[in-house]
Amino acid sequence: QVQLVESGGGLVQPGGSLRLSCITSRNIFSMHVMGWYRQAPGKQRELVADITIGGSPTYADSVKGRFTISRDNAKNTVYLQMNSLKPEDTAIYYCNAQNILYQYWGQGTQVTVSS
């Protein structure tokens, strides 16, 4: 059974920072694009950022310049550093692993930005 285990969510004030982590098996990590998606209440799930096996990132326009995705190959972990958080960043954040054949999801971690 494939597992993607997220951590790092929580409550933060506007302008604050959080770092999300997602760890998985070496088999999955080394063969898939890793990404973060989010889903706010009443909205569709959307891509926040992803990073290729080679380390090339892609960001949604809404988070460019504020969020940074990275992957640690030694730890089979992908990170999402979120700075200058806004209330509209409030959502459940999901870790994702995908390649041309398969796609896997984590259980999600809640991020709430509120004063």
C-alpha cells in the first residue's frame, strides 16, 4: 500500500509562515513528480506546486514568490515552505505523487490563516 504522510499544518496569522512535509517510500519518491495540492471549502482541488524528479519546480500564480517547493532525495521527503501567508491560503493541503501511469494522494493536512 502506497503511503504519503503529510505533516506541518496548523493555524497561523496572516503574514506568517509554515512548512509542510510529505514523506513516502523511496520507490515512490524516486519515480514520481511530487506535488502539493489544496482544497478550500466549496472549491475544487487545485495545484499549488510540484517538482520533477530532476528538481524543476512549477508554481500556481497565486503562490509565486511566497511558496517554495523542494525535495530531499536522501530523506524521500518533499517540502512546501509557505511564507507571507494570506487568509485565502486556508485549505486542506494534499501531498501528491504522480507519473504517467499512477497517482497517489496523502490524507491531507489543514492550514488555517487567520488572526
